[in-house]
Amino acid sequence: MQSGSRQWKCEASTQRRNFVLSLASLLACAPFAAAQRVVPIINGATLRTASSGARIELTSATGLRGIDASGNILTQLTTDGVLSLKTAPSGARLEINASVGVAGYDAAGILRSQLTVDGLLKSYRLQSVDASYGSIWLDNDSYVKVSMGYAEAYLLLYPSVAKISSSNPYGAQDLTLSTNQTSAKILFKTAYYDLRAAISQYGLELQNAGAEPAAPSSGGICYVYGGAVKYISAGGTRTVLAPN
């Protein structure tokens, strides 16, 4: 009986010793095993929230993309770090990308405003936050309109004509050209350096014409030639209004 008891105690002691040795060995190898652990990498796969329709996709070729229900790519961040964003696939929308910068389109898809990547601001219309304070229109028909409430002024620029006009739906509106200094002049030129007339604080100043003009088809022409003020009528009659 005592022999059996000793044998059982011996086996139990051996089992405890083997367990402790195994645990010690496992703990000793744990740092090495952690160092050798490899994080799995997914190659050549497409991760997406749905196979079709509105979804988010992630691939190594196209980067991260947001696609609407019609299959239009509205948002994309490529692996090169290029960001593209559309608020809608067409029509009225905002677009942000490396090509156009920030661009705003109207319902017809026409570009109306743009901040380019070069820092150039383009706009069809500049308006105060409060429209009653006025706005500036830049029209494709080559005119600039400045609107201040009910009164408007236009600057029309065409290849053959330049015109300044004003309008007021509540009555006649004078068109005023003014300077901020009494010594300054309002100049009228036919070319950048070709001064023909000026308005100063003393009155109207006329420059000498290079040659006497021919008779106009109607009306008449008042001009200065050789220091003398002359007038020629449609009938060809020249009259000296003030000799040199």
C-alpha cells in the first residue's frame, strides 16, 4: 500500500515538473514568435461595399472611389494623392480636381465660376452677400454691368465699338464721368497714345487733327486744325469758328 502511494506521488511530481518546463519554454519563445509574425497583405484585390450601384471601392490601381447608383465616379483619391470631387455627375454642381481647381457649373453645365490651381479667380458674376448692395456682371457678350439696387451702368466692349451707358427704370439717369482732383482731366483717345480731346476744369480741350476731315454723310464735324477751330458740314462747307 505504501509502495503504491509513493508511486502516485512520484508520477504527480513528474507531471508538475513537465508542465512547469513546458510553460517556461513557451514563455521564452513568445518574443521570438512575435518578432517573426507576418501581417497578411492582400494583393490584386478589390474591396467594395457592393458589387454594383452606389458603393465605395478600394483598389491599388484606382485608389479610393465613391460611385453613385448610376455608376458615376463622384469622389476619388488615387494612390498618387490626387483628389477629385463632384457634388453631382452633371448639371448644377461643384467640382474639385487638379485640372480645374474649384469650379461651379450651372444647371445647363456651363462653367460659371472657377478658382484655378494657379490662383486665378474667374466668375460670370460677382455679388455682395446682400444683393441689395449691388453686383458686377461679366457677360459673355463682352459687357460689364454694375448694378446698385435699381440703377445700372454698362460698359460695352466690342472689337469695333466701346460704349458706356446707364439705365434707371424710375426716371432719367445722368451718366457722370468724374475725377477726384480738380487738376485731373478726362481724356478721350482713339488709340492708347492718340489723345484727341480732354475735359479739364477750364473746359473742352481739342487736339490738332493730323489732316482736315472729309465731309460727313450727315451732321457735321467740329475740329482743330493748325490751331484754328473749324467746322465742316455734311454739304462740305468749312467754317473757321476761331482762327489760330
